Amino acid sequence: MIPRSRTFAALALVLVAGCSSTPDEPSPQQMRPLALKEQASSVAKGDHGYVVSWAGVLGNSNPWHFGENVVATIVGLDAKGAEVFRMDQPLDAIPPSGTLAFTGQAVTGAKPEKVTISHRSAQWRQTARVPSSLRKFPVSRVQTIKQKDGTYLVTGDVGNPYVLPASSLAVSALLRDKSGKLLGGASTFVDDVQAGKTPRFILTVEGLPSSTQVGATEVVARTWGSTGRPYEELAMGVRCPSTRSSPAPRRSRRTRDVMRFLAKASPDPIRRTKYPASDEGIHDKASVVPRSDARPLRRCPRSPVHRASPQATGLFAGHRRPFLALPAISSAHQ
């Protein structure tokens, strides 16, 4: 028979182990690998050899993890199966349950008869945001024009659905035939995409045979970088509202009295500024025309204020709308 004290000790160890255990991160063996859904390539004679162009689409079926530090390997083989060229292409991060369209081009001396695309295993990292918050970058006004030299000019506008500006976006255009088969593509970059702005992009798809019949053009935009950090930083910001923004919150009576007192006592008019006030105090330089819609100013009936406190200016430090910067009061106005 097992002593009662040993039985209690064993139960206590089981309870402690059960309470202290936490769910582990999925191991690389549990993650579903990336899948190369589509690929296309073409070879054209150039001035310095043969121009090899390729395009592909990688898919990530994991709903909570970014596929990072992915490298695609493009290999060209001649008619005998000998390797003509090999190129490693670092790719951008693939979002959870998303796809990545990539394109590339290289020049080789010998003509390859076959071009293959493969990729290395990705490094997985769980997203810090809900996957539904990773919004796609809208693309509009896409036009595809065939040029006299056989190339295709693709133009359009790209937007930013977030408040934070996107420092650099990669834009890829994929050309398909009438049945939807991938023919080729090209990529370009658009820098400093501000919220609410739609800068224009222009790119050229080269290397397609002259008999190619393009039926549709698919354009996708994404953040540039081998990790998902730039994407998450945008998603962590406040999203741009689709409708008219709500009015600014009403200031307290004490804040209004302080601002009116400072405006009455200072010889410099109050100005509007889009830069937030620092936590150390208020701006010392203020000189522009006063607001035309300002209410009549009156002296604060409370105790004299020698300098605006950080608490008063801190009310507007995190606000996105323009606010009033309060000028400092010299000792002559005290």
C-alpha cells in the first residue's frame, strides 16, 4: 500500500505542473510549408545575351504566422540539362493566410531551354496583431498598354489604408491570358505613401513573346522587407476612417480659461500647428495670424498662471488633429 503522504505529494506535483504549463509555440514541423502556386518564365534575345524573366506566386496557408526570410532560387538549364545560370532572390515577408507575387529578371550568355523556380524554407513568426487587421493596399485606375517594341506599360494608383505613412511599397503587376494563366510580370517601388494619398506607379513588363495575348492584369502592393515588422507597424497605428472624422473632444473649462489667459497676456497671437507639444512644456515661438473663429478672450478669474503646466499641454500631445500651441509668458506679463 502506498503511504498517504506520498500520494498527496504526487497529486501536488501534478497540480503545480498543470498550472505552470503554458501553450507552446508551434514547432517548424507543425507549420505548413509555403506553396508555389504559380510560376512563369520567358527568354528573349538581348543586346548582351539572353534576358530571362520570371514571375511566381507563393502562398502561406498558416493563419497566424508570417513567412520571413524566404529566398527563391531560379535555375536555367540548356537542352542537355546542364545548368546555365543560377540566381538566389530574397523575397518579402508573406502575411498570414496570404500570398506573395514576385518577379525578376537576369541576363545570361547561353540560352536556357528550361527555367525552374524553387524556394527555401521560411522562418515563422507569429503576428502581433489580429490577422484581419493586416489590410491590403488598394490599387485603382490600372491601365495596361502594349508598346510598339512588344513590351507592356502598366500604370495605376496605390493607396494606404492606415494613418501611418508607408515608407516603401513594392508593387507587382502580373499579366494573364484570357483563361487566367500567368504569363509574366514586373515590379517597382513607391516611396512615402501617405494616408489618404494615391501616388501613381509606372512599370514595364518585358521579355514576353510577340504572339502573347494579354487578357487581364493583376496588380498587388505590399510592404517591402524580408520580415513582417513594417506591415505590423502600420497595422498597429489607427486605421484611416472611411467616413468623415469625428470632431475633436471638448476641452475642459480650466483648459479653456488657461488658454484664454495666455492669449490675452502674450503679445504674440496664438497659432495653429500640426506638431504636438512636448512633455517639457509648450512651444516658445509662436507667430502667425490669429484664428478668425476664436471666441472673445477674457482674463482667467482663477489664480495667476505663470507658465502653462505640462498637464495642460499634455492633453493635446497624442491628438492627431491640429491644435493650439500655447506661447510661453515672460516675467513681464506675470
